[in-house]
Amino acid sequence: MKLRLAVLSVLLGAFISVLALEAQRGGGPGGVDPDQDPFRGVTTDGTVVGGLFAVRSTGVATQPVMEAAAQFLSSLSPEQRKGTTFPVDDTEWRRWNNVHRAQRAGVSFAVMNEGQRQRAFDLLKAGLSAKGLEQTRNIMKLNETIAEITNNFTEYGEWLYHITVMGEPSPREPWGWQLEGHHLIVNYFVLGNQVVMTPTFMGSEPVHAESGKHAGTRVLQGEQDIGLAFMQALNPDQQQKATIEPGLRASELTAAQRTLLTGVIAEYVGNLPEGHAKIRMEEVAARLDDTWFAWVGEAAADSVFYYRIHSPVILIEFDHQTPVAMPGPKEPGRRHIHTVVRTPNGNDYGKDLLRQHYARQAHAIPYPLSPAANP
């Protein structure tokens, strides 16, 4: 509780309004005109900064994830498919919930047959990097560990994760998919050869299985350790500014420190496949001088802490949480971690790209997509 209050006291004076631990809700029903009901998401002061994201050719193929999604859908029964597919502009995107008791749309891994489950994993494999896929699977496994610890297999479990598909997988029309469950939400929007994979929520309690079916499984140690290493690389004045003031701006860092900060961001962006991660990091680099780092807590080797990185094009949060289901003291610690990645200024869920897509359709403007992007 003390840590959470400290977090709030720092964030109240911050330069960005953070809506990271729950979905951005609201808006009208599916099919609403985005120009009449624009999605804002995370902003600095409530005003969306325009011109940050453009419909363009990236040269990175999205055909593998498109084909994997189509194969997954083809494996579903008509009834399953009806409950799993939504229009690309449906508000179902924003109904995700981290809470383990939440009611979810889509088809659950728990009810999939073996073939369907393999197709679902093929979709994740096509959309994520090897690192991202491993982390996703390990979070699912650790949800089984908490079920074993609590003997609650109704609310926790490895297969209590749902997949929904928005729109129809297409080489040119917008579409996407969502993976949703306890401590694991991945929103994956595709337009041509562009990908937006936010909001992404990854967490776990525990973060290390010491026994049980998945003993030895660990998650989120890289995000924890690289964030701490960056904080420790700051000089005392920089550490104080990052901790007590609204944050430390990247333009005040040395070249070596900027490289370290970029490495922290890359740890999260690296859940995307290499080509798409490279495009995302180019966006980050272009706004690096306008990137801020904020910290709450101590910076010793075993400290419990929170950190945030934000710029006009990315928001990252890491938080050591109070245990919820684990036995032991109810105070923040390293056994329960939350992380969030968002795209500020209206492009979570690819909403700004979708808005531009509709505008292009209305004016019959062709897309600047490379024919080689989806051979």
C-alpha cells in the first residue's frame, strides 16, 4: 500500500495521464464513425498529438500471421466462429480485463480440441517473436502454478485464455486478433504490412514456479533487471530527478545512458518479430529526445520498485505488485509483477491507422503498400 501511494504521488505531477492497468472503455457500438467518436487512449494532457503515425509500407511481410489466423478460424465450428469474430472497429477490442474472474469473449484454449489449440499456437508463433511466444507460454504455465498453490482450478489455469479475431484476415484490409486472460492480454492490429501490438499486458503471480507441473518456469526477470540496471547507471542527481520530480528526460542523458534506455525499451518491443520490432524501434528513436523515465522505490539489487518510460509514441510501465493469491505478507514484492505497453495519442489497437484507412476509402486514395510485402 505504501508503494502504491508513493506511485500515485509521483504520477499526479507527471506529464502523461496513465490508463495502463485497464482497458480504455467507452465509445459507441461497432461500426461507429471514428471521426465522430475518435479514440484517444493515453495522452499527455487529454489532447491527442496528430501526425505521429502514418499509413505506409514497412516492407515487412504480414502474410504469415494472416495465413495463421485464417487457418485458426477455419478450424473452428460455426458456433465457435460466431462467438470469436467481430468487426474490425468493434468495441470488443476495448473490453479486455486482467481480472481472473472476468467473463471473456472468443474461444478458450480450455475448450479447443488438439488441432484447434495447435492452430491457435501457430497464430501466436506467427505474430510474436520467439521471445514473445516463450513469455506468453510461460505466463500461461504460471497461471497453472497459482491454481496448484491455491487449489483453485476454476479461476486459474494454463488454458483459461481466449482468442478473438477482429475483421477478416486480409493482405490489405484492416484486421487483427486479441489474446485475453489473467496476466496476459495481447492486442494485435494489422493493416497491410503494418502492425500495432498494443495495449499489451503481461504479468504473473508468481513469477517463478518453485514446484509443481511447471517447476523452474520464470518470467519478467529481464524487464525487472534491465530497468534496475538503467536506474543504477544514472548519477545521483539523475536518480533524484527520475524519482522525485516528474521524471528524467532522455535529452539529459549521456550517449551511453541513452543506449541503455533504448535497450530497456527494446526488451519490451522485442516481443514482436524482428522486422516489426525494428520498425517500432525506429519510431521510438525518432522521439527519443522527448522520452521520459520515472522511478518509484529504491535501486538496490533486491529493491521493490516501479518504473515508467513514456514518449509521444510509446508508454511502458513495470510494477512490483502486492500479492493477491500467494500466501505470505500482503505488501509489494518481487513475486507478483505487472507490465504494460501502450501506444499513446490514439494508436492503441491501431485506431489512428484505422481512422486513416476509413478516410482513404472515403476519398478513394490508394495505399502506399509494397507489392512485395505480402507475396
